[in-house]
Amino acid sequence: MSSTVDKDNESIEKLICDYDGSKYEVTMLAMKWARHIKKLEEYKSLPMADIIEVAIRDILGGKISSDEVFKAVSKDAAIEEALLNKREEGKTRNKKEQKD
């Protein structure tokens, strides 16, 4: 293992250990953020373990706030719902066309 990786691991461990809030809540927030950034082009090719690490660093490092995470997650949910509705409309339309 390279010294850069060791330093990175130490710093993320230090961030987690030094965090004085609820570790459960910050973990859940980081997981939500990880799911969001996984959809971004720059993170699509990364393994989920790396994305989770980025998310933890973003949350614990103060780069992203919980409000920003919740806004992003809400926006993602709205987009997914709209896509689901379009798919359902397409299925309904196809069934009608097949009956005719």
C-alpha cells in the first residue's frame, strides 16, 4: 500500500473519529450523498466504495451541508418519479394500441 493511500485512510479515519455528532446520522447522510453523486458523470465509473469515501469526506469535511444533500436527494426522487410516470404512460399506451 502506498503512503498516499495510508495518509488518505488515516485522514478519513481521523475525520470519523473526531466527529462529535451522531455517527449513525452522518453515515446515513453520507450514503444518501453517495447515491446522488454516483449519478454524476465524473463518478459513474468509480466503484461504490470510492464514492462512499468521497461522500464521507464531503460531509465530514464540511464541503456539503445536510440541506444540500436533502435538496439533491429530493430532486433525484422527483426525476425518478417523472421517469417512472413516463414509463407507465408508455405501457398503458402500448396496451391500448395492441387492443385496437
